[in-house]
Amino acid sequence: MSIEEVQPRIYRISSTLGVRRFAQWLVAGDDRLLLVDTGVHGTAGNVIAPALAELGRQLADVDEVLISHADVDHYGGNAELRRLAPKARLRASAHDRDWLERWEVISRERYGWYRGQGLDYDESTWNWLRDAAGPDTTLDEAIEAGETLDLGAIELEVLGLPGHSPGHLGVWHPPSGTAIVIDAVLERGLYTTAGDLVGPPPYSSVESYRGTIGRLRDLAPERLGTSHYPPIEGRGEVTTFLDASERFVDDLDQCLRSELGPRPQRLEHFWRVADHALGPFAEMAVELARSVGAHLDLAVETGLAVRTEHQGLTTWRTAG
């Protein structure tokens, strides 16, 4: 665990999650303390609390908690945080709220989505997801894009950054050019601490994900604060990261357009083709199917493809 002040009052709390980098973010105002994300179950006590102690603070000092989006490695510490920081107000987007508050819902609609397409995580991954999610925890209220967080001597704007999830949020500090974006853009995938590509970049809407990349280009930040990447510092590095994120979308789109034909194919077929072309991905590879499905949905919406059904599973073929 380490804590680094990347700009005055803005801190990155770094640790590891398996073989990957892992980070939460802290913003310290004169009046209030903001935490962005609570990690997995156990992160609050084992990582965030020791990091705060290095600043002479404790979890009970946290006033505001912003959960960026509904994935277990970003909200799984909510129950522990609630217990150790009882005065903290816990908020997230209304679009992700049901998933964040109830394991039964997110396990069916987010993580169980693949089952409806004949795909699934293995048993050990399901067990990890359930443990990482922690106990169900009710949020205090929703927070949406455009709201201002005045912490005292530092103000942040809440950013709507959908695509990876419907309600993904970030925060923007214009004076320092710092955009804390967490998983809103995911380059060409997730890497080990040694720099090896290991996991795909999942997104549920191609248009929303492209829109988020464009929004960040328009902001022209000096740095991006993410959860799973090394520090991205300087406009050149930011542009390189956003370019790589957009190229992945372009490459996946081209891969799937080339594979679509008159013969109907299941999602599993397109997923395996994409994994071979853009991976292979060794960790949570099935998450690539989420992005593949988003591209196929867009192909149907734009008239390039049509959906059919075979043996109870959706298939896709070219239109006409």
C-alpha cells in the first residue's frame, strides 16, 4: 500500500488486486474529505485506513464517498466503510444504484448476463465476485453529472462518463487539470503490474463509450486518475491513452464487421474470434463478450446486422 499526493489535496491510494494495479482516490478539503471508491470487501480496513493514517487521518474523518460505478472492485468495501466511517454520505449514479445495493440484482443482470448467451464465468471467479462484493449496503442518495462538490478550498465537478457501465461517474478539478476517471476508459485492456496485457476492456454501449472518450478529449486534462493503470501524466500521455482506447473500439468494430456474414452465429463465436484477434486475454476473458455484444447491438441498430435465434440463443447475421 502507498499513498501519493499527485496534486495539492488530491491523493492516489495504491495497492494491488491479484496481479493488477488497484487504486482509490482521496480529495482533502478544509471542510470535508472525499473518497472515490471503496475497493473490494476488506479494502477499507486493510488499505484505505492505513493510507489515511499516513496523513494523520482516519476512516471516521471521511465525509463523502463517491462510488464510480457498479463493479465489485469499486463498491465491495461499502459495508465496511459504512461501519468505520458512520458519518460518511455514500453516493453513486442512479443508473447503477440497483446493482450497487443488491448482489442478487448485479449477479443476475451484470455478471449473469453472459449466461443468457451461453457463456459464463468459472466457479472460482463467481466465488471471488461474491466475496469481493461484500454485504449488501444501501446508498444514502444518488449523485449525478454536473453537481459540484465543495470540500472547502477545493471544488470538484461530477462527470458523467457512461459506457463501461450505464452510470459511470468521475470527478474533474479544472485548476489542476485532474480528471479522476477510474474505469471510464480502459485503453486496450487491463495489465499486470509487470505490464502484460491480461484482461479485456468491457463496455456495454459503444456510442456511450466513444462519447466518454470524446468528452475527455474536450476537457484536455493534464492527468487521468484511474484504478488499474500507472499514473497518466501530461497531455501527451493522456492523448496517447485516449487514442489507444479509441483504437481498440475501432479494431473490435472492424473485426466483427469482417466476421459477420449470411450464416447466423452465436455471441460465443464472435467472442472467440475477437479474443484471438485482440487478445488473447487470460483473466476474465468472458468480459470481452460484453463489448462484443455492444458492437453487435449497434450493428443491428444501424441496419448492418439482424438478430435471429437458434436453440434458445441469440444469433447475428448480416442484413439482407
